[in-house]
Amino acid sequence: MPVSEGSEDISLEEDVDRADGDRQSALGLWRYAFDYLKAAKILDENDPNHWSASSVTYQCTCQAIELGFKSYLRAKGDGVRALQRLGHSLVKCRRKATRVGLPPRTAPDMEAIRMIDRYYRAQEFRYIKTGMKHYPGIGELERACAVVLHDVADDVAAAMGSPELANTMKRKVSYTFGRTIG
């Protein structure tokens, strides 16, 4: 409901989006996604348990995927509230990003994201929940996320008014994750 302020009508949603705009810019979300993915890679490479990735590694990777899709949506004009309404569903974020122009993910990437989505949405990587689970390999998710970050870079950089920044963003992803981008 709009609040009257002098002769202007300002909705609460617009006001929140304006206040959070700088803090949650497309580039800011992309940078957080990249940092979470780097953290996941470091955790995975240094985990002495080589047969199963830790919940923290999965949490970081899923957080990176979520923020990667949301950086694209922010670049395409979604406000903070619209992103919040998506919640933490990787599948919802992927579907909406595809609807607004992100090329579809490969079948293996979509399957890995679909498999992990229910655990991430339920915050099972943050809070212990016992029982059998079936996750995709952490390498599959890390690669899927690296591809998302690479694929959204052009739009994120353009939204920030710096299209030349996209090449730097893509180089960072390729350098950090090697042959995963292609």
C-alpha cells in the first residue's frame, strides 16, 4: 500500500528496493557467489575425507548457485523483494532466470541442481538432519555453478554500466576453475 509523502506516493516495496539497491547490486551478488564458490573449492580440496564432501562445502556451493542466478535476475531488473520471494529454491531461481533470457542449463547441470534443491531449501546443510540422502557429486555442482557465473557475467557487467568488466569476471571464473568453463 503506498504511503503518501508530500505529493509523492512511495510504496514500501520500492523504498526497500531503493535502500537495498546498492547493497544487493547485480555485481555484488555475483561477487558473493564467486567468493562462496571459491570457498567451496578450497574446502573440498583440503577435506581429508575424500569420499564425501562436507555439508559446509555443499552449503557454500548451493549459496553460490543461488546468488549466481539472482545476480542475473537483478541485472535484468528484479528488485530485492522479487528475489526474496524466490526464497532459496535453486530450481525456482533457475527457471525464472531462463524465462527472462538466460540460456537453458545442460541436462546434467539441471539434474544436479534439481537433486540438491530440496536439501538446500530445507537448510539441511546448515542444520543437522539425520537419514540417508542422495546428493550429486560436489564437483558436478561446482562446475554447474562456475558455468552459471561465466554465463551471467555479460549481463551483470552491462547492468553495472561496465560491459568491459565481463571479460575480467569470466577470466576469474576460468582461472579459478580451469577446464570447467567451455
